[in-house]
Amino acid sequence: MDRQHLELPFFEARHRELAAAVDAWAGAHVHHPAGLGVDDECRQLVRQLGEAGHLRHAVAGVAQGGSAEVIDTRSICILRETLAFHHGLADFAFAMQGLGSGAISLHGTPAQRERYLPRVARGDAIAAFALSEPHAGSDVAAMACEAKAEGDHYVLDGEKTWISNGGIADFYVLFARTGEAPGARGISAFIVDANTPGFEIAERIDVIAPHPLARLRMNRCRIPTSQRLGDPGQGFKIAMQTLDIFRTSVAAAALGFARRALHEGLQRATQRQMFSQRLADFQLTQAKLADMATTVDSAALLTYRAAWQRDQGETVTKQAAMAKMAATEGAQKVIDAAVQLFGGEGVRSGQMVESLYREIRALRIYEGATEVQQLIIARELLRDL
């Protein structure tokens, strides 16, 4: 994997060492095992990532198994970019351990952090982030799932959908309406163990790039008050803070997919013979490769600018939105161009570029669709004005 960009001032020596180590590990350990379904493969990847020590970067707190007291955004992005270059499900497995436990890293009590985070870091427990609902995706304030206080418990009723790791997770950080105020100010966050009575997997969801996904149902699901994260009514704030950490890393995953597509396209162009010359000898091919490379480098600069600024303690709402939009939209174009270079082989099942074509599409939607990122960027520009 090309790592020239790691010489930019955004990075320290430890980041370059991490990138080299993860790239070498992924090359040796990440593959598509025959005969394993997506659930079992994801479980295996989580265990492998934990055993290799990579999941330490996904949680905060050295005492809880983390690599540092706070999550380093650049490290998260380097891991996601590198894993995505090798295998989309490996990136997914890593990312969901971070996103699913991120709210506990940020707002968990000492007891909550001690109970969940070490297991996440070791790969012993699979985490999930349950925010979206059938009628509340981008519009989180439209959430209908309820949590009613009854003595020293909360009773949860409602549904969540499009939940990554749904069906294989050991616990879910779940958001529900507690009614302290209208809209987003009346939502709270909870940790729900998968074996809690009243909690069930209502439906498994199949998508074009196989990942564990599900619709969840809560029917008088009782959880102790001690499983609430933060104060009542803080749920929206907790969700947004968690997403702020990992939104930039979605751009990094897209960057990894785009880099692999460029790599595959270059190999194809220099090896494929056509009309007594290489495909790479045609000026149209050269123009396409130039556009692909420029798009990749542009996305890298935006992605790691946002990651670096966040690690300096800056607010990166606009920068992260720009990075996610540019990297995901750009990766779609780069991957499409790579498929075109492969011709008919590009849509053959099992080809790397065919897999990338399926992998990239969801990244333009989840953790804020491109259209939402446009609204965020414009809102921040107007606020600055």
C-alpha cells in the first residue's frame, strides 16, 4: 500500500509505524475464508484484530485496554484506510468496535467503562451503535423508540433498524426518547446487553456488500438505571459526539477503497494488451488514471486535515463533513473508473474491483448521507459569516 502521504506534517513517527504494522498484518492475516458466513467471518475478524492489539486504538483509557487516554483520530483513520485497502469486512469489524463503544469511552461511568471497554479492546465482546429507526435516520430528532422510567429501571419499547453488527453484537449503545424536552433534547443513551429479556432481533437485513445488519425490537425491555449513559436528555449530544470521532474515519475507509481501486487499475492498465499496445499507452487511459490519482490525493488531504485538527482539540464539524463528502463521492468515481478499465472482468463476481464497487455505495449514506454533509457544510459557512 502506498504510504507517501504519511510523510506529511499531519503525522508523527508513531503513525507511520502503525500504518506499516497494520499493512503487514493485514497482508498476512486478512483474507476471505472459504465456507464462513458473514457473521462468523466478522466474529473471527474481531477476535483477530483484538489479538493483534489493533482494537486498543478503538477505545479510550489505558486502564480499560486502550492505547491512550483519549482516542487518537489519526490512528483510527490510518487503521480504517489500511484495513479497507485489504478487505472491506475487516474495516467494518474494526470500525464498529469503536463506534459501538465510543459513547462508553466518552461518557461511561467507571463501572461501565470497566465492564465493557476491556472486552471490546480484546475482541472478546462485539459492540453495536443503535441510533437509526424506520422513520428516523438522518432526522434523529424524529426518534420514536421510548424509554420510560419505572423505579430503578427503564422500560424500552420500539424499534431500531439498519443496525450494524445487529444479530452478532454482545451489547448495543441504544438511544431512546425519555421526554425531558421536545425533539432532540428529550433523548437519552443506554447500554443494552443482547441477552436482556424483551430485546430481540426482528429481522436480518441483507445488503449488496454483505455485513451483519439487523432491525431490533424492544418489547417492555427492562434495564437498570445504571445502564443509562450520561444524564437524562443528553442522548443526542452523546450520539453526535460519538459520530464526530468516527465520521472522519468513514472518509478514511473510502480513501482505502479508492487507493485499492487505483492500485488495481494501474496493474490492469500496464498488463492488459489491446491493439498491439498496453492499455496504459492510450491517452484516454492516462487521463483516467490521472483523474483517479488526483481524486485520491485530494481526499487524503481533506481526511487527514480533519483528523489532525480534531487531535489538536479543534471542533471539526465542517472539516469532517467536507472530508466524508469528498472522500466517499470521490471513491465512488475512482472505483467506477477502475471497473471501466477492467471491462467485462470488472463486473465478474469475485473480482476485487467488483467487490469495491459494492462496498463503497453504503459509505455515501451511513453516518450522514452526502446531502446531509452538504447541509452541515453550508450551515457552518453561514454561521461563520
